[in-house]
Amino acid sequence: MLDQGSLNFGKVKPPTKEDQERAFLKLVEHRRGKAAGILASEVASILNWTIRSTRATAARIVAKGFPVYGSKRPPYGYFVMVTPDEFALAFDEGYASAMSILRRVSKYRKIGAVDLGGQITIDLEGGTNDPEGNLVRAGGPGGDPGGDQMAIEGPVV
């Protein structure tokens, strides 16, 4: 007779984030170019995920530097960017999104977006701030001239 113990309920480990990333990349790697994109709902259905976990996995992949993009304009879907126009599209959509967020924050703080933009440090590579609020990159103030660190430097509010 079977009981719960013999069926090993609760013993199956969920996939790790790395497992999810590999599965997503395997699915998307042949989707080269915007026209070949695959919808988040299709990825979720194929991999038996939620749309939320699909989007979170895609965001982690992009943050790691893979040239995968999920277009917010028709034709929608995740795809591997291969042309300069596709990279430009990703930049343009990301820039528009960042500016939208900046405008919202400026309303919350009752500061003009231009003034706010000049006061916020956007650190893309994990630098730190000195006591005066200036960004200090690897190699000290001003950063390593030969390094590949990217940041917008300035005082922090």
C-alpha cells in the first residue's frame, strides 16, 4: 500500500534561477531578430511557468548582458537582438521608460525632472559614494582610466 512517505512528497526541488535561465535561453536562442519574437505567455506555457516568472527570468538574463530583448511594441515578444536597429530599439524603449520613471519621481519630490536628473547618481557598475556624495569607481576617484566601468557621476541627494 502506498503512503505519502513512499511517494516522496515535498522532496522535489524547484528549479534554480540558473536552471530557469538556461531553459529560457534555450527556448529563445533561435529567435533571432524582432520578427521571430516569442510572447511571454508562450514562453510561460511551454516551460510551465507563470508570466511573472518568465519576465523575471528575462530580466535576470538581460542584466547578465545577454542580447535578449522583450519588445514593448508590435510585433511583441522576446528575441535575440542581431541588428543595430534592434539594439537601438532596446535603447530607445529603455530610455523612454527611465525618463517616465524620472518624471514620476520628480512629481513625488516636487522637484523639476531636469534638476532631479542632475542630482541623482545612476551607478551601473556597483561603485560607491564618498562623503561628499560623489561616485567613486574602482581605482579611486575618477575611476580606472583603462577600466570598463560605466556610471553617471555627480552629487547624491
